[in-house]
Amino acid sequence: MVKRPPSKLPKSHKARRRAPEPVRTHRGRGKKPTNATAEDLPPVGVADVVERDVDGDLYVRPANTEDLKPIRLAPNRDEVKAGAPGLGDQVLVRYERLEGGELEARLIKRLGQSAHRVLGVVRKGRGEARIEPVDRKVKDNLILIHDDAAKVREGDLVLAEPMGQGSRYGPKPAKVIEVVGREDHPRAASLIAIHTHSIPTGFSTAAESEAESAVKPTLKGREDLRAIPLVTIDPEDARDHDDAVFAEADPDPKNPGGWIVWVAIADVAAYVRVGSALDREAWTKANSVYFPDRVEPMLPEHLSAGLCSLREREERATLAVRMVFGADGHKRGHQFVRGLMRSAAKLSYGQAQNAIDGLLDDATGPLLETVLKPLWAAYATVGKARDIRSPLDIDSPERRIVLNAEGEVTSIAKRERLDAHRLIEEFMIQANVCAAETLEQKKSPLIYRVHDTPSEMKLFSLGDFLATIGISWNKGEPARTERFNKLLNETREGPHAEVVNEVVLRTQMQAHYSPDNIGHFGLNLDRYAHFTSPIRRYADLIVHRALIRALKLGDDGLTDNEIARLEATADHITAAERAAMAAERDATDRYVAAFLENRVGAEFEGRITGVTRFGLFIRLDETGADGLIPVSTLGGEYFVHDDRTHALVGERSGRRWRLGARVEVRLKEATPVTGGLLFEMLSEPEPADPNAPRARLGARTRDTQRPPRAPPRRPTRGQPR
């Protein structure tokens, strides 16, 4: 059982501990402001460029913080090539302590839309054309120069570049760089997100040519696994099938009640060779990005949905692991093989679950006894050890946005989570552990997936909040996954289940990639690496190459040059992952706002999911949509923001709006181009609590500052992995 003390910011580069899982908000737009201290900062994080001193040095403030003193930004050697950041940019930085204890932010990568290029919508009127930015953080419009104004139409979505300062009080002049689409196009939401977050799109001619010249695999240098009835189990609309699974009872008399589980993964390393155009562009992209209407893949379609995808009844190259589990669920051993496989069936999660529940179809009927029931039996056995390990059991509901053929939203619903999902997730976790263990045993460098322990400040904040709803929490006790799970289980059937789940999630750190291992707190594992999704994650491709080199499975393994830059690669793919997740969430927000645009004035039930001095963030029960109620609209008195109890408290009446409270609201405004929702409160605040601790001074507010432009974010990829 993994037990670690709460982490603090390291004082040396060698000892750094960075941010981990469950995957949460990675960009500054959506999260409510916090009052973090320098000791609470993750070693790697997103920051806003907020100041420039007289010497030209830039200073940053960690995203979503208000009270921290700006930190000097130290440039990196690749800044000229990458493009130097400017005021208003968001950047990914590594925080380092200098001699004397001063904190410095070292630039890793500029993120998102540059302050020097603005994506916006053309608005025409009074003989001029202005650009209304789609980023809710950009407050000022731009005015187009005359020649460009004549070339664009009302509602055009354009990428523009400011030109000097213009009038002292008026909007800055700008020129159009590119017309990227139309505001009213149903699929504009993902297009805006792609441009806003600088998501790489498409492939070079060289990369496409390399992909199309790839040939089908043969048995040369591979083990023949075609007789094993491996099956893929994926979302119904999946096109890239990374993994296939099979389980059977272990015939070894020394392992009664044990199971053999195969996890076969697409052998992407066989096609994406180091130094190729494919490899360079896969490194740049770092991961596939999934939107409701499209996918921006890491690899060209000829590979991602073709030769690398484990398609039904087609021979495919695989890097597979054979795992042996005892009757107690603990792994007894494993072996990696490079083989040739043939998927016996392509199943969806729903199909597989329905078959186990007794609803068979033509595909699952012949597989029930020989494939599906053994898989579920093996999963039940492995689950015994999982329960003892007690990984974090946080419920992270996802929204499923359904589009019609024209790209319009027809429905938004909570994505159902089945045992079939949990089965695949658990077997993938076990395979990932095997990869990390093997590479450590072979003393091979690798990129780990790491997740740090919650900080002391987060644990104290959690305890303060739990006290407001009558739940005791020993702040001095170290963070352990079983302790969080006990809290979640004890409140799961009560009125505070949803908000407790939310605050426990926010207490966790962010996961990231690193060549230095600190373990994975959320999964309660000492070592963990991503191995199972090389079609869509570059981290997994690195691990595949490391295994090929360490186990002498071919000449296409990890090179010395790749090993030398593992740290840079880990930082890069972490930044790309966070940008991708922010883009996916932003696109979802815009689709949701478009779906609700025709329901302005409608009333909804929801819950307060964020409390700041600026107002309340509300999440609707019906769609999971998030929006803001400005504090100025809450009543005729000043409110004190009590960050200890996560409440806005009426200065005169003592009545309060508390995190987690159920409320009824009216939708006042929905803006699809920005994804913003504005609500009006219909419920009454809770009565004053005579036993509540006195609110902290200095938080007196009545919309005294501009409100944040987006609600607190949620994870979109399920449990930590």
C-alpha cells in the first residue's frame, strides 16, 4: 500500500514533484480564482503573463490565483523558435527556487491564443467593422483597417492581428490574417477551440506519404497470436482501436482459481519510426483531440483507423502482454511479446454489457461462453486486489453531446458508466503497471504517468468545508486514497453526495508525465506508465519503444537521442494534453450554449458548484451546463466571501449562499460564440447560521471586480489513469 506525506514545492530541480490526476482543469479560463500560496504551487503549471518591468522582463501569476505576487518569467533556449510570449499570454512554466529562496518561473511553452493574434467574430455597423473576441478573457474589441473591413462579412470568424495602439481610448486597429469560418456554422464550436488553443491540425505531404506507404505486417520477427480470440471493446463510434483483450482460466495446477489475461496493443512503433516525418508530427501533436463533431488525430487516418487499428478479422501487428493473476487477484507474473493478431470481434461497451446481462445479438452470442464470461470472471478476481489497493473512487460524470447530420445539437445526456468500461479500464491499468515494472527491472529510462499527493493547503481547505456540512475530517492525518474513499462511501447516499464528490476531486493534484517517478496517488500505485493507447498518445509510443529496446524485440526501439530529451518530451506532452483537454471542454461549452440559446428565460434546477467574491457558479441538473450568477444580482446587501466555508454571506442578514446548495435559476443569457451562460437566482439564501465561524475580513464584495468568464471545470476523461 502506497503511503506518502503531503507534498510541498521542492527546493531543487532534481527533487521536483509535479501536478497529477484525476484529470481536471488544466487551463485558467474555467476555474474559480483561488488564494493559493507559493508553497501550494505544483512544480509545473499554467500561468498568465501579467506584467513587464522597465528592463523588459515578463512576470507571471499562476492561473486562477489572485493574491500571489507576480513571479519573474525566465526564457528558455527555444523561445525564439517557439515565439516569445507577451502580456496577456498563457504559458506553461516550471517553478524553481533560486539561491536565497526566490521563486522563478521557467518557460516551457506558450499556450493557447497569443495576445498578438485574436480569434473573433466580425461585427459591422456605423460604417466600420469590429472584431468581437471569442475568448471570454479578452475584454476589448478590435477595429479592422478599411481594406480588410471590405473583404469580410458580418458573422465571419477571423484570425486578426492588432496593429499598434491606435487611439488612446478607442479600440486597437487590426488586420485580418485568415477567415477561418462562420459564426453561425453548427460546427464552429470545435473550430474556435482548435484555433484558440493552438491545436495542430492536418499532416504534411511527407507524413501522409509515409503513412500510405505502410504495408501489412507479417510473422517475421513476431509470435503468432492469431489463434487467441482477442476482442476489442470500445465506444460505439470508435474508429481507432488501440487495445484488445482475452482471458482464460489458468491451467497451471499451482495456480488454482487463477486467470491468464492477454492485453494486445497496436504496435505503432513498427510504423512510426524515429526521425520520420510521421514521428516529428506525432511528437508535435502529442495526442489526439476529440470534439463532439470531429477528431484531430495524432496519426494520419491511414494508420490511426487503418493499419494500426485492431480491426475485426484483420491481421495486425501488436505488442502484447500476457498477465497471470492468482485467485486473490494479485498479479503473479507477466511477459511481453511482439506478435501478429487477428481480432475476433469488434464490440461496443453497450454490446458487451448487454450480452453479460442476457441480451445477446449475432456478434456476442457465439462469444458469450468462450470470451465474455471469462473476461468478466477474471475482472471479478482482479477486482479483489483492486479493492484492497483502494484507488480513488471518484464519480466523474461526463456529458454526451449528440449531433445531427448538420452538426446541430439534438440532445445532451449523462454518459452511462458500465461494468464493461470498468473491466477494460482495470485491465489497461494492469498492463500499464506491467510496462513500468518491466522497464524498471531492465533499468531502462522511461516516461512515467505520475500523480502527486494532495498538498497540505488543499487538505486543510477540504476539512474547513466538510465542517460546514457537519462532517468531521482530521486535518493532520496524511492523505490516503482509502481515507478519501471512506468519506465518499459514507456520504454517497446522503444529500451532500454530489458536493462531497466535487470537493474531493478539487482536492486532488493534476497528473502529468515525467522521467522521474513519484508514484501515482490516485491509483495508489508505486509505478505507472502509459502503454495502452499509442495510436492517440505519444507517451505510450515512447514506452513501446523503451520496451522494444529493453527486451530486444527489434531495431526500432528507443534511441539514445530520445533518452537524452525525455524530460523535454515529458514536459511537451503534458502541455499538449492540457491544451487538448481545455480545447475539448471549450468546444463542449459552446455546443451546450448553442443548445440552450433558444431556452433563454427557462427555469432550471441545479447546484452551486463554485463560490467566489464575484458570484456563484451553477451547474444544471438537466444538461450539466455550467454558468455564472454575478454577486451584484443576488440581493440588496453586501456579501462577504468566506473562503473557509466556501460561502457568500450577507453582511447585514448573515444569510448565505453555500457551496453545494440546491437552487433554482433562470437562464438570462446564452452566448454560443464564447460558450458563456448567465443565470438569475430564483431561490432564497439559506438562513444565517449562528454557529458558523466568523467570515474572514477583507472579502467584502458587491460585484466590486469584473467576474470571471467561465465556470469551474470538471474532468472529462473519467477516473485517474
